Amino acid sequence: MAGTEAGKAKILKSVMYPRVLDIYSLCTDELKKSLDHGREFDAKQREEEDNKRLAGLKAETDVKDKMEEADDEEKQRLKLVGAAAKK
């Protein structure tokens, strides 16, 4: 061992990495131009997915608010509507 006292060590700390590694800032200007179309498309898709999720959450919240104000018979009907909204 070249003058060192190396020992075995097990690192137990978990490390989180992002799902997507974005190296766009490291690319050349020429490559950035060709990548812009895909990045715009991806941004539009993510925005549409976010809007769908927000609409679903809003519908679910509206049903919960109505449930608090309704009587037993009305609550049963609203449960069916809420289940349909989730789908």
C-alpha cells in the first residue's frame, strides 16, 4: 500500500439524485438551437399534465365542501359523483 493506511468503510448515508440531469447550460449554442424544440414540447406536456391534476384536485375539493353541507341522502349521491370525478 504506497505508504497509506487505507481501511474498509461502508457509507450508509443515502444520496438523492434528480430524475433528469439537465446539461443544457453546458451545450454549445449550435446544439442548444436543435434542443430548443424538444424542450418546448416537453414544457407544454408538463403544463398540460399539471392543469389536468389541478382540475382533478379542484373537483375533489368541491365535492368535499358540498359533502360537509349536505344531508345523508345528498352525501350518498355526492360520493358517487366524487368517484366519477377521480376517474
